[in-house]
Amino acid sequence: MSINQPKVSIEISDEEQEMWNGELNSLRESGTMNMFGAVQWLLDNFDMSKNGAHQIFYNWTRTFEE
């Protein structure tokens, strides 16, 4: 299953994305939730826009591509 690129692209610096990748990797490794809920988790736990949360999640999923 592939994740579609967000409709509105948000620019996120490499350093900021690395920080978010670490948060999402920790969440994934904890096994506490299905990662398709990660966008809502970002919205519930951090002060960011829905578009920003989608972009962060999309960018994170691309780290698993070969």
C-alpha cells in the first residue's frame, strides 16, 4: 500500500523532518498504535496544522522506500 502525497505541500527542513522521523520511529517501535493513525496523533499531541501533519507523515513513510 502506498501513501499519497498531500494535496498541499508544506516545506519542512531536513533537520525538522529528522526530528519528526525520530518521534514517529519511536511511536512505531512502541507498537501502541497502527501508524495510519499517526497524523491524528501528531495533531493531538503537537501544535501543527493538518497539512503539516500530513506532510510530516508522508515524508516519514518515504524513508521506507527502497
